Amino acid sequence: LQGTASGSPGTGTVTISGSPQSAQVNQCPGNPHGPCMATIQEGGAVVVWVNGQSYSAQYPPNESAASLAVALAAEMNSPSSLIFATVPVNGNTIIITANVNGAATNYPLSTSFGFNTSNFSSPAFQATASGPSLTGGVD
């Protein structure tokens, strides 16, 4: 279901939080001349799911929460998308609005992430949804 011509669309937000992180890694374990330490940056991806459709953005080293939010919003604004996403200037919250009106546009909303679990215990960035679905869509 995609909604009706009258009423209001479902809306919600996804907030990106975090900051770049790095770790010292011994690249030469067991070396008799000592460790070969190197600094590595954590990189990964943040994924937003809206009505079963996934939108993802990879984050390279030295990414900011604001630039990651802009990248995710751009993914959400694909021509075939059921939603429209905006990010206030220098903000880290993505405002999501269904492209059509109606109660059926209160689409399920969730987030997930992927990151380097070999060298890091948590991702550099995470996304938090405003709730389990878009809300406010009425016929």
C-alpha cells in the first residue's frame, strides 16, 4: 500500500551519532625485533530500513556524523524511493517523509550497522530511529 491523495504522510527521523576512531595494531606479531605498530581507522556502514527497503552509506576514515547523514539522505532520495529525506545544514538528523499521504505510509523504520569487529569493539557511527515506524500518516 502506498497511501492516498488526501490526509498527511508518515514522518520520522534517523539520528547519526559517533565520531571517527582509530586503533594501534601490531602488524608483525611474533617478530623477534619487536612489534610493527600501525594506526588503522575504523570504517563501516550505516543502514536505514524503511518499509523493507534498505538505504546504506559507507563511512571512510575521518567521516563526520553530519556528512554521513547527508550521504544517507541522498541514498533515500533515489527516484524509486517511497520517501523523501532532508538534513538540516550541518545537522546529523535525517528527516524522513513519505512521498504520498495516508495511514499506510506509517512504514516500518529501523537501523543497523556494520564495522571492523577484528580491531574495534563498537562502530564509529550508529543510527538511531525515532521509533519503530514512521508516524502521523492519516487518510
